[in-house]
Amino acid sequence: MQAHGYSLRLVNTAAVTQYDGLKYSGDHHDAFHLAHLMRLGILPTGHIYPKTQRAIRDLLRRRLSLVRAASTQLISVQSQIWRSTDMRIPSTTLRRAGFELPSVDDYTLQAIQAGLTVYHVMQEEIDALEQSAHQAVKLTKDFEILQTIRGIGKILGLTIMLETGDIHRFASAGNFASYCRCVDSKRKSNGKKKGEGNAKAGNKYLSWAFSEAAHFAVRYEPLAQRFYERKKAKTNGIIAIRVIARKLARACWMMLKHQQPYEARLMFPG
């Protein structure tokens, strides 16, 4: 319909509440109600991604599901080896081809080999998906800007770029951070917490991407690492990582909005 010039709105039907006192409801009345909400500017709508980018975006989402499944297989193999031999083998060692398995009984060895075989098959598919994504996506100025952040590599950069879409649809950095699930969900009244809202509102793939970027930033960015240690001493490691993820999300909004490269000292002063 967009190709024929129609202006579409993708309505979030779960967020549209109808007046409970209505005695009659039908398609005509529902359409009138939606038009009334749109005229008032309070119709909850979602973003329609460009058709040319949807397939590549879904390709990266499939890659993420395979990465999680492969990690599950690897952790399962680690646990089985630990239970059987009391040996803790690092995941980097298990990933290597030709890894010499410890001495165990035949059934345990078969189970371990099956888990590793599944992991390596999944890893081959992950590599193929990554290669296809790089070849299909035309790398834009936005991608180059995202690459200036230590901790955001090619895959995270592609994920953020494709899941975000047009950055101008977010009115502020706070709106974008909220969409990335990097903002606490609270309900307050008179300065007191009265409960929590919908913590799952937003994009779960961007939430994952910025959490991963935060872990890499702590590893490779000295200023982020110092900030993490200070925050961790006051709270805990999980909260500290989420704070860094929120800072990175806000930084990405500013960078994409104003087409400026990343400056760590502005996000982590002192």
C-alpha cells in the first residue's frame, strides 16, 4: 500500500483501550474510535521499517537466536565435563577444532561429542549469516559513526543501525534509551514509587546489542572501565553494566542525530 502512495499507521492494538461502558461495538465504531485517537495525537503506533531492510534485519535476528542456542550447547558440554571429571575447561578451549577430550566412559564421551558437533554446525551457520549480512547491507555513514565506539563491532553496528531505522523518529536521547530498554520502568506519585510499568516495552534486540557493547566497552575503553568500577562499588556489576548500556544508547542517539563521532570523555568524565 505504501508503494501506491497510501499513508499507513501500524497500530499497536494491545495498547488501544476501548471505553468499557459501550453497549455496542463493531468495525464501524472501532474505526471511528481509532480515527478519533489519531486526530487527538494519542494513537499508539509502531514504526514501519523500510521493506528493503526488513529481510536483513530478520537475518541478524536469526543469527542472534543461533548464537544463544550455540552458547547453550557449549555451556551444557562444559557442565557435563565438570560433573564427570571435576575439570573446568574454558569455552575458548572447547571451541578449538581437534580439542582432545578428557578420559570418560563411552556414553559420556558420545554425549559430549554430540554437543560439540551441534555447536560447530551452528557456528558454521552463524558465520554464513554474518557474511551474507555484510554483503547485502550497504554500509552508510551511520554505520561508520557507530564503529567509532570501542565495543561496537561490525555485527553490533549492523544490528543497531537496522533495528533503529530513522533516528529522527526519536524526539530525544531519553526516548531512544527507553526504546532500547535501558531505562527503569517505574510508577511514581508524590515522589514515591507506586509500582512498575511494562519493562518489556521497547526493542529487545537493541537491549541485547547495547548490553553487549557495554561489556566490550568495559573491557577495551579505560574511561568506561573506571566508571564501571566506581559504579560497581556503590551498587553491583549488573546495575553498573546497565548504566553503561544506557549511556551508550544516549551517545548513539546524539552521534546519529548530529553525525558526530564518539568521544568517550563526554560520556565518562573524570
